[in-house]
Amino acid sequence: MALPTAASAGCYGCYTPPPCPTCYQRQVAPPQYRAVQETVMVAPGAVVAHRTPAQYRTVMVPQTVMVAPERVQYQQIAPQYATRQRVEMVAPAREYYVAVRPRCGSCGY
């Protein structure tokens, strides 16, 4: 089994281990982010009961009668929503090597 050498990899006259700095240049791609908008609930909906007690009046001296019975009214409160924006990473930073063009077209150096 033959291992690739610097000469077989296109790195002429270079005795440093791959990737050699004269044949390959290190490139760094920064991390990429994006803004995401999402709808979130700020306050949940609710039902509030309002109780009204019964009303009584004295009609004649010894007699008290009910004029209006006890009531309960329900008030519906809708949930409240808001749009929240957050930033999330799409791709982390990465490092890769790019082949450097030879300085001389005829000899490769």
C-alpha cells in the first residue's frame, strides 16, 4: 500500500507534512446566523365570573320580597400573543484548505 507523499499530492520540492503552507492556504468561513420570528403567547386566555347578589325590597312592613335573583356573568378574555425575534446559528465556523496557484507556470514553483 502506497501512502501519498508531498510530491504525489502536487506539492513539488516541499518536505513539510501535508498540508504544506506553500501549496495550500488555510481559509476560515465564519459562522452563519439567521433571524427567526416566532409568535409566542404572552398571556393565556381566561374566563372571569362576575357575581351579582340577589336584590330584596320590603314591600309591606312585615314582608320582604326578592326583586332580582342572584346572577353570574362570564367575561371571556382572549389570549394575547406577541412576535419574538431570536437569532439562531445556521452553520458553525469551519476551516478548510485551498490549493494555491503555482507561482511559475512552467516549473510549478
